[in-house]
Amino acid sequence: VQLVESGGGLVQAGGSLRLSCAASGRTFSSYAMGWFRRAPGKEREFVAGINWSGGSTYYADSVKGRFTISRDNAKNTVWLQMSSLKPEDTAVYYCAAYWDPSGRYARRVPHEYDYWGQGTQVTVSS
């Protein structure tokens, strides 16, 4: 599966952005999806995950209550709605996927994901 992120940009603190991840292929609904981010000088970290059906979602504590992950399997797309953005949310955001057609969970560890997008830059100014 190929993943292409979009929707990044520059926003003021307190603002909102919605990231999109478009996936190729006919089996998108068999993949669990995740969003990760890498800030300058830091390691890649888990942001949010969603299982194949969209029935289970998971968030890092740092974004819980501010970010929402969702998916539409008919559109082969997963989104990350980001609100109340903070300067510390500045990072390159990556969409990722792994095959899990019946799983109830979404993993939080980057190396357990098999497919990655190229990333989209999000910059939050203070």
C-alpha cells in the first residue's frame, strides 16, 4: 500500500489543521493505521492509531482531547483532526499502516508499521 499525506502547514497556536492520508490499493480496510510525528532533534513518536474498522482509536497522552483520528474505508483515507495546537506540536507528521484485517487494536511502536508516507510538515507558531 502506498500512503500520501497532505494538509500540513503553518498555523498559530490555538488553531486547527486536518491532515489527510490517502492510500492506494483495494485492501485499505484490512490495515490498521497510525499517525506519528518527528520533531527536530527528537525521535519519531506515536500520535494516534485506529484499527481496521475505525471502531477503536488510541492517542498519545500529549494529544488526547485535542486530536481525533478517523477513517473512511470507502475513500481509502484516514484523517487526523488537530485542534488547540501548541508550538510543541510542530513536527513532520507521518501516516503509517500495517496489515491487520481483524484486529481490535492499533499499535504504538513505529517499527511495527510496515508502510509509511513521506510526511507533511506542521508548524505551530506562538
